[in-house]
Amino acid sequence: MYCPNCGAESVQGLRYCKQCGANLNLTTEMMPPARFPMALTIIFLMLIALISIIGGVGAFALASDMSMHNQPPSNVLAIMILGPLVTLGVDVLLVWLLLRLVKIYHQPAAPQPLPQAVPRAFTPPQLDAPPSSVGSVTEHTTRNFEAHEKQIRARQASRDTNEV
């Protein structure tokens, strides 16, 4: 038996390839489509109904309150027309979202055909050669100061000889 991913030979009965870890028990069987949860559908429908009731009653209550406070009839009429239209728009968007969820949920998964296993020599990936070594900071610093330290020692030696 050969691994469909890397082509390495493997023992019959293994679940995963020892070289690359690929699943050796791939199947093309399709699971039966699951049903869309009825609870989610009911929640969406209840939300749509709640928004419709609140939007309709709220618009008419606002229009009634505006007419009692002597607002112009054109403003009251605008609230009575625009309120239910906005509510209807929100309801349409929620129904569209519910239908898209149902459609996405019921899409069958396309079966994945098994790749043809071709036995080939497996060569593990090689690491690049490490970069050339760079001296440590301490070495670099001491090398730069060697000439300066020689000058300081020479001055100290000349002072010591002059003092005697």
C-alpha cells in the first residue's frame, strides 16, 4: 500500500502515513444531507413576526402621538408610510437570510475522488546550509580596542620609567 500524498510505502491497516501523516483511509462516500434545524427556523420566524408587530404598531403609535402634539399632517403621514415600509424591508432581509442559510445548509458536499497513488522515492526536504559564522560582539569589540590598549600600555610604561 502506498500513501496517496507522498507515495511512501506503508503497512496495510495503518490509518495515517508514517512519512507525511496523511490519512490513508480516505473514502468518497457522501453523508446524507442533514435537515436544517427546525428550532432555528422557528426562531427566525418569531423574530420576523416580532419585528413586524413592533414596526407596525410603533409607527402608528408615533403617528398618533405626533397628531396629538399638533404636528403637521404631512409629518404624521410620512411616519405612517415610512414606518411600515422600513419594517417590511427588514422583514424581507431576514427572510432572505433564512433562505440563504437553508440553501447553504442543504448543499451536498461534492465527493472528493481519491488521488491515484504513484509509488515514488520519498526524499525528505533538506535544510539550507547555515550562514557563515559571525564573531560574537565581545570578540569584535576586543579586536577593535587592541591597538588602543597597546598605546595606553605604552604610555603607562613610559610614565613608569620617567617617574623612577
